[in-house]
Amino acid sequence: MDDEYYMKKALDEAKKAQADGEVPVGAVIVSGDRVIARGHNLTERLCDVTAHAEMQAITAAAGVVDGKYLTDCTLYVTLEPCVMCAGAIGWAQMGRLVYGVADPKRGYSTFAPKALHPHTEVRSGVMEQECSELVQAFFRKKRG
């Protein structure tokens, strides 16, 4: 299994968000070769600005590992995490972060590049075009 394989799983989650009228962002958390948590944006459904895909997945993964630290896990997310999510990723001490498309308007790397734990390995640009097209199509349709 490689990063593209798991990013496809995150894209599946993003499509669930899109089907519900949410910004299409999806996430999966992997431990070993097993997906232990999934999440997609639920901010509209829950009327909760903190209900981002990453937050949903981190909460679910913590329950699976029965602890708050996810040092042996990789988070795959279709869009670069925002500052809030990067803070949660940092507090969880996530082993790896892999994301699809950068978010220059809201992404952590622009506003809080040190938010992640210092040992978190980051890879960006995985399936970038597919991730970008999904978000861009959503906003084109919304602006109508």
C-alpha cells in the first residue's frame, strides 16, 4: 500500500461530504497497513465550525488506539489542514501527515508553520490534481 492508495480512501470521504453539501474534504488515519479512522467535513450538518474532516478522524482514531497520541499513525487528508486542525495534529503527535492540495488562503503552512509536532513527517501534493478539482468544482457550483 502506498500514499496514493490511502489518499483515494480520503477522496472517497471527501465525496461523502460533497454529497451532503459540505466542503468536500476527507481524511483517513492509517496505523500499519490498516485504516483505523475516517472522517469528512460535517460543519454544516452539525452546525459546528470545528467539525472538520481531520478533527472527526483524530477523535475516532484516539478511540481505536485507546489513547490521545497517534505517533505511529499517518493522517491522509485531501486539503492542507487549517491552523485549528494542525494544532490538533500537533497535540496528537501524529507520525505523518500526507495531504493532497495546498490551501494558501487557510492552510497551516501559511499561518502557523510550526503548529505540527516537530517529529511529524509531512508530504504534500499526493493526488493533488484530483483533490484540487473536487474542491474547485464544489465552489464553482456554489457560486453558480
